[in-house]
Amino acid sequence: MPPEPPSHATDRLDDDDYPAYTMGRAAEMIGATPGFLRAIGEARLITPLRSEGGHRRYSRYQLRIAARARELVDGGTPIEAACRIVILEDQLEEAQRLNEELRRSASGRSGADS
């Protein structure tokens, strides 16, 4: 397979979901151990993608989630509870975003009806 054009490769670096980081680098970035990343993977908080060689790769979005779990664990929350809290926080944020989009859409329609 030929290398991708530079512009497409650069676009992937801006993609929050692109699995750009190895386990070691990801752990270093959030101040955790590879074992912590494995544990939150086992708890199904994040599911790293695998490289062709089978190595775990993490995205920036996954690192933000992992960093939040690490904050909770560092504060004394058991890892399973921390993972559940982070999942619920993420779901709440998404629901609030969707509600705001629906509000904007509804207000735009009602303004057009006037």
C-alpha cells in the first residue's frame, strides 16, 4: 500500500479518535502505569485498538477518559467504581450536547414559523 499523502496523514493527527499512542507513551502522558491502562481496559472503560502486530494503541479521547479515571482512583475511588463514574459522566455530557442541539434546532424552526 503506498504511503498516504501528507495532508491526509496530518488530518489524522487532529483526529481525537485516531489511535496514535502506544501503551507506554499513553501511560506516560497520563502519569499512570501500563497496568492501569490494562485494568481500565478490562473494566471496559476504554477499548484500545490493536496495531497489525497486536500492540495496544490509544487515542487522545481515550487518554482523556483514562486520565479522569486516574484522578478518581488517585482520590481513593476503587477502579471499578471510577470506571462506572467516568462512563456515566461521558454519557451525561453526550446527552447534554444532544439536548442543546435539539433546542437550537427547535428554536430555529419556531423562528422560521413566525
